[in-house]
Amino acid sequence: VEEQPESARAWFRLGTALMDVGFVSEGERSLVRSVELDPEHVRAWVNLGGARLTRWDFRGSIEANERALEIDPDLTAAHFNRGLGYLYLGEPDKMLECFEKVLEKDPNNSAAYYYRAVGLNALGRTEEARQQLSIAVSMGFSPDPDLIKDMEKKLQVAGSPVQIMEFGPEKENHNDAPNKGNESSNG
């Protein structure tokens, strides 16, 4: 950055590196500078959204990821990050839309199936949530036990069978942790 203070790419690399080592606020400032210098730098927008998500600035995260999607509507990381923002804002309908778009582009994203289950459960669509959760688990995702307990409770009240999912042979944990927009390679 010292050698190229007007380089959006240099600010992007610095911001991403700072985020990678836990300096989220400093990384966010560098990413803001990157998008100021190059408003079309899609990965900088996604990473900025990830920084804001990490800082619990959910509206700011959604806005940054929406800007990324204006540039590249097929960017799954931006849809994923928006979905997480809506999750934390308590907007399950919007959250579901985001994770549906993730699954359109990446049908093997186990975390997207899990978060769809979370959103469906929040909307009281427990049977659909159970199905999505079963898919996520079959793909190796390890769900939050509190979600399973909540779904079991709702099914009991509704008079449905209580078993949330059938467990087969033990699987390795292959959770697709939320990317939070960290697409630092090829900066």
C-alpha cells in the first residue's frame, strides 16, 4: 500500500490479510478504501460484507454483498453472506431466498441446506426444516443440537413423529463454514 497508495488491489490484499489475522476493523477500513478506488472490485465488496458480518453490522454486510451482486449476480459467497445477515436480523423469509440462490449455484453446499432448515424452522415449517436438515447431515454437516431439540419440540406439539433424522454410519464433519466473503486468493 505504501508503494501503491492508489491501488485498489493493494488495499484489497491488505484488508484481506488483516482480516485473516483477526484485525477486523482495520481490515474493513482497508476494504472500504479498495472499493472507493475501484467500485467494481467485486471481491472487495464481498470481503467488506464479511468484515461487517464479523463485526455484527448485519445491515452493512447485506448492503456490501448486494453491491457485489449488482456486479456479479451469480456470486454464491455474496448470497450466503446476505443470508447470514438476514438470519441474525430475524428475517427468515429473506434468509431463505438467499440460501435458495446459493443452492441453485452450488447444490452441494451442506451449510446452505442447514441454514435453510434454520429459516424454515423459524417460520414454523418444521417438516420441511427436518428434510433440509437431513440433507445437510447426510452431506456431513454437524448441526447445532439446539436446532434439533427445538424442531423435536415443535413436532411433538404438532403430534408428528419426533425423530428428526435417521442417523446412518458416523460421518466425518465436513461443515462448510460460512465463508464470510473471504476470497483472498488471486487478489
